[in-house]
Amino acid sequence: MLTVQGLNQYYGGSHILRDLAFEAPAGKVTVLLGRNGVGKTTLLKSLMGLVPVRSGAITFDGQDITHAAPYERARAGLGYVPQGRDIFARLTVAENLDMGLATRPRGARVPDRIHEMFPVLRQMMKRRGGDLSGGQQQQLAIGRALAMNPKLLILDEPTEGIQPSIIKDIERAIRTLAAGGDMSILLCEQYYDFARSLADQYLVMERGEIIARGAGADMDKNDVRALLAV
């Protein structure tokens, strides 16, 4: 579904992403791990076109999107849930979800599966996004991305600052989406146990490079947790 080859990105004179290469297969959860400041969020922003890359290639569903605008990538089927959620605080839950329909044909409706995964959203449709708890806002952000019916869902640290009960809800939702077999999921995460429980494959970043990769089932055997220790 997604192929990245030789990706390089700089901030000024600092080399942030260094010859990154990996694939995120369709119907699989690819987990991206690493300490703070190693370039994970920069990579995700580069995939979405929010940060230009210096060199390399990004191919999505057989199409070269290396230099495509963010809206073109969204239209092609990339859904993005940024770190910090970035929901529209003054819009209602219903209006936030409707924003996810921007790339869909006129008359498209928010898929029922979003309310099935996150029932709390159905109960709060008229409430402003800014009035929700942090965990509810995270569910809303994921729901908004799912409203566009993406082929690839990119999640940037969805468990950050979230209470354990909602982390379980998010885990179940990601597992359900992956089980459908038609969506690729790229999950950037620091919560090791959460990542391990979902990963079909893992990537570990350090100083802008991928220093380890493998099957999710081998994360403990390969002592991936030690690579994340401060």
C-alpha cells in the first residue's frame, strides 16, 4: 500500500530523516517506535505532504505522491490523526465528523462503523469538540479520519495523555480495522505494550534512521523495549 524509498529531509542544516526505506502493506499494522526527537512525527508529516522532502520517493497504492499536495494525498486515501488530535474545538462532534467527508462524493454520510467503534460520539453529537475529555477528543480525531474511508490510516501517538479505559477502546478499534484486511495502518507510538499488541511488523527509529525492523510477534524476542529505553 505504502512504499518509502531513500527518504531524506532537513531542517536548515540539520539532517532529520536519513535514507528511510520501508513498506506498510495493505491489511497490516505497521508500528513505528522510537524515543522523543528521533524524527517520527517529521516522517509522518512528510508522508502527508506537510513537510517537503529533500530526496527520495513515496509511493502510495501504485501512485507516486512524493510531491503531491496534502489535499491530493487525502483524496488518494491517506487519513491522518496528528499528535495532539487537532480537532476543531468550536465545532460540534457532528461537524467535526462531517469535515472528514471533504474528500468524499457529495451526499456521503459518516460511516456507521465509527459510532459502533466509539459509541460515546453518538451520544455527544451536538456537543462542542473542545468540551470533550482528552480521550473523547482522540476518539473524535480517529473518527474524523475514518469518515473519509481511507486506504491508509496514519496515527501519531494516539495513546498520549489518554486514560487506560479509552486506550482499550482505541486498541479494539484499530484491531477491528486491521481485521477488515482492506486498510493499511501506520501507528507511531511510544507505549510499548500497546504497540506490541497490535503490530504485524515494527520499525524502530534512532536519529532519523531505521535501526531495527521485524515481525510484531518477535518484538520481545528481539528486545525492542531496550531500544526505546532512555
